[in-house]
Amino acid sequence: MIEVPSIEALLKGKSTDLPVFCLYPEAARRMARTFIDGFPGEVLYAVKANPDPRLITWLGEGGIRSFDTASIREIEVVQRTVPDARCYYNHPIKPRSSIFEAYGRMGVRDFVVDHAGELEKVLEEAGTDLTIEVRIAVENPHALSNFSSKFGAKPADAVELLKLVRQRGAEAALCMHVGWQTTDPGAFAKGMQIASEVAQSADVTIQYFNVGGGFPSVMMPKDRSLADFFSRIIATRAAHENLAGMPLKCEPGSALSHPAGGLLALVLGVKPARVYLNDGIFGAMGELLHTRIQPPSRVLTPTGVVRGGELKEFTVFGPTCDSYDTLPAKFLLPEGIREGDWIYMSMMGAYSTAMATDFNGVGEHETAVITGET
């Protein structure tokens, strides 16, 4: 691992042509504080976005002590990194062996279900000294990915599940997920309205309500900020009597980790209106298939000087021999870009190295910690 004050300093000392995943400690700490200060409840980090132990450490230093985990390996990395952390097993469908191990060896006591079969599985493999979060489906056209297409109980089913949780001796909670990179704060209000109605119909004590993730980062509208989402959640909570006194939780992943990572990729070749890089869709850029954007970018010469000039549209390709390895959005880059230059992309801290493969044998990355930038 390399530690340098800036991207320019990194390039000046670079001795290989490997792409570099860049980590920003202070950005991670800053985003942790932003959520802790702004969200009206407990903040969990969704580990799947980026499970790097260094990032988890920095989020912990920023105040994050709770984590949304979806597997034994994720629980293990959290417990090794933040020993006093509380892990929530928030995958709605879990292997029996993982439930048994999470409960018995790892001390997890919060589990998510969205149907009766999973509830029975959890209760058979663990004790009843649990809090069972019943996940409600919330449709939301303002998200890039609809998380309720795979998981979530319909409101009427959620009511019966909550009753069953209490009948079986466990504590009951509610959760939802409005979808990845939602751009409308109203989606949270809609989900909270549904949750209020479900809680009222079930007429059982609800320990907490996890409003999930979905806070935008790379897709944040120019006229909005996280504060708009926090204030809408606060107002909606106050407007529903049965939510007003209920503890809230959230589980952002990309909103916490996107600003804490960047990617430096080498230009392998240039053709008319085409640029070929040493990283791509099969590497740390897989998320761009879904966002379909050009991340904030700059082009640097091999010595770290920013390349200027008129911007032109380029199609950008990754290093594999597969034509699928093509970025879906055109990139605006200096028309004088050439082989040996480097493209630096910020806001790449989520779903990047966590999803990278070694397809074609070109998946190796270096990692650098950037200490002088935030």
C-alpha cells in the first residue's frame, strides 16, 4: 500500500503501469459525521458497498459503530476492525449455517425477514432473544435499482409477520429500502407512511424502524443535498404519531463510501474518438453500467500535470479483449489525450474494487491512501 499527499505526488513516484484505487481517510470520516449529525437516529454502514477494513476503520473513527451486514464474511471483517461494533444481519434470505454461526459464535441478535418461511428458519437456527426486522416492499421509480423487486413483504403480509414474530417470542422491528441512488426525498416519506400503517394494523410494539439506504451520492440532483433527505425524514416521522417516538435507523452504503475512493487508470491507446484504459467494466468500473455517467474526472500527464485543451467526446474501453468492456457513457476528455496519460476519476469508493474481477488476467490494482486531500 502507498501513502501519498496527492494524486500528482502518486504519479511522480509511480513505478508500475497498474491502475490504482485511491482511498481518502478524511472523506470517510467526514461522511460518517455528516450522517451522524444529520440523520435522526442510528447510522449503520452497509458493508457490501466497500468492505475494505481501512474504510471501515475510518468510518468508525468518524463515529459509525453499527453495520448492515449480509454474510458471515462481512460480519467477520467488521468485528476484526471495530471490536465494539454492532452487526445487523440484514439479508432477507440467509443460509441456515450462517444464521447459526452469526447468532452463536458472533453474537448477532438482529435479523431481517420478509416472509414466514425465513422467520421460521431464523427461529430454528437461533434463539428467541432476537429482534426480527420485517422488511416492507416500497416501490420507487426515482431509484436506479428497485430493491423491492427482489425483497420485501406486501403491507398486509408484513402485518401478519409482525404479529407472528411476537407470537413466537421475539421482538419486532420494521425496515425498508427505497432503492439504490434514489433522487426523491419523497420516496422515504412514502415508505414511512406505509410503515406507519403497517405498525398500526399489526398493533404490536415496534422496537425500531430501519428506513434503509438509497441516499444518493453520485446521482444527487444539483438542487438537492443530504440535508433535504434528512429533513424530509424528520418531518415525516413527526407527522405520524406512532412513528414520532420510535427509534430510527438507516443503512447507507454508497453515500458513505463513494466520496472516500477514486480510481487512477492508465491510457493504453488512443484512436479517433476512442480511448483504451487499463481498467474497465470487469475491473473497478462495473458500477458505471448502472449509473451510466462519467464520474468527476481529470486527465494527467505521466508527470502529474493536468492536461488541458478543448474537450471532445470519447468512447472509453477497458483492457480486456471483450467488447462488453465498454463504458456506457461518453467521456468528455481533452482532445490531446494520448497514450501514457492517466485518467483520475473521483466518487468511486462504492461498488468498485468490491466488484472487480480478474477476467483476462488484467484485474490487478494497486492501492494508495491519499492523506492530503478530502
